[in-house]
Amino acid sequence: MASPRVRHILATAAAVGAVLATAACGASPTATPAANQRQLEQQPSVAAPTGTVPVDDAPAANASAAGSSGLKATESGALGTILTDAEGKTLYRFDKDTAKPPKSNCADVCAKAWPPVPASDNLTLEGVDKAMIGSIDRADGVKQLTVGGWAMYYYEKDAKAGDTTGEAVGGAWWVAAPNGTRAKDKIKAAAPGTTVVRSMDVKPFGKVLTDDKGFTLYVFDKDTKSPSASNCNGDCAAKWPPLKAEDNIIAEGVDKSLIGSVTRQDGTKQVTVAGSPVYRFAKDTAPCQANGEGVQGTWFVAAPDGSKAKDK
């Protein structure tokens, strides 16, 4: 039987996980039958904690041990979609490290302030590409997680899930994006005039299409692919916002040759993937939710090739 201290830690972790549930890929109900959609849409959503909180100089308890069994893509206010562990603790990368080859240059006193994230053979990934995951053997004997070749760290002054107090510390420490880059650079990539189309893992579908914030994209059975045409306008488009096609379209994990656009009835341009117009769902309130799956038997989560993800 677990000791009282262990039971307390487990209970605390479970409570934190419950608060963050709607911000995690696969945490929201997916593949929901259309008959149950009305009840689902009436349920309130809980946003992931955002921003930073001043804390004292004491290290956060168990920082290096917190939830390294999983990684999530989590929405974090001005930083957009960031990388966290299973309990929502923010992960960081260090400019003085290298990704090619992967190497950590944070040791001794540095590693006390920035505890390395332990690697695991059984990571659960939510909104994170498995191909990005690796590890390095540190001089202190710790096997450290890498994402996109970059060593991952916690920050001792992050007191709770959602804190990002390590951002820009020393001009060298940055909150990590789900692919290991600096989250702030991802925001810059999605500046006005740019549309980002990504491929991300969303349970239980596997790879799906998302926008730059990690919100799931959908296809509509009443549209046509050849020629491309959207048949969702007016009130329909308010509930299913078309993904606007800007002049610069960035494809991440998606075959760029499949990306196109179609001119809508209102004169705006909408992104198409393999000819299919793609949409957001207004009732998805956090990255990687898929509450629109199966709505009215005509709306479906989109796979990276523009087909229905459920058919993969």
C-alpha cells in the first residue's frame, strides 16, 4: 500500500491533470456521435493556465521529476502552443546547447536552476510528433530528453503548471514549442499574412491537420474537391470558420504540393488540402480538441492528405 506522502503526491498530480484536461490533445471527447453533440457543446471548457506568476527564490518541489512520462502541446496565451510535460509543467531549451549534434551545455549550478527533463522509453505524446523525440547521455549520468535535437529542461522557479517564468532568462532560455524550436519563433512564423497548416497527433485519430495554434481542422461532405468549392456560408461559416488562405502558406508535416486555395462566395480565399476546403470548429476551445467529429454526419476531422482521419 502506498504511503500517505505518495498518496498525497498522486492526488495532487491528478488534480492538476484535471484542470489541464481541455488543453491536451486527445483529452477532450473525440469521435463523438452526432446525436450526443448538443449535450457536449453545453459543457463548459476549462482553459489551460497562462501567463507568469512571481515566485520566491526557492526551487519548485520535484521539478526534475514532474511528469516526464508524457509530453503535450498546450496553449499558453501570448506564447501560443508550447511544450509541457504530462502535468502541464513548461519545458525549455537553451541557446548555448546544440541540436546537431544534440548536446547539453548546462551542468552543475546551471543544472540545479534548470533541471534536465529525464528521457523515457514510454512517453505518451499528445500533439507532439514522435519523430522529434530523442535523448542524450549527460556527463552526470542522466539520460536527458531531446525534442528536435534540443535538450529539454524545467525551470526551478516555475511553481505550478502553466508558469513560464523562465522565458528569456539571460537572453538564452526559451519556452519550447512542440517541435523543439523556440515558442516565440513559432508565433513570429504565424504573423499577419501567413497561414500555417500542421500535422499533429490527436487521439484517437493519429495524425490530423491543425492550424498554427494546434486547433483541429475539418472537412465537409457537402463540399466538392474537383473543382474545389465550399458549400458552407453564412451561419454555417460562423460555426465552422474557414481557414483563411494568406499570401504565405507554411506547411509543417504536410505535403506542400497538396496545399491550395479556393475563392469563397464572400470573395475571401480558403485553404484547401488535396482539393478539400478545411475549417475550424467554433466549439473547439483548446488545441487538439475534436468536438466537431461526426457532427450532422457531414463534418469530419481532416487527415494530413485532406481525407477523413477516421478512415485512416
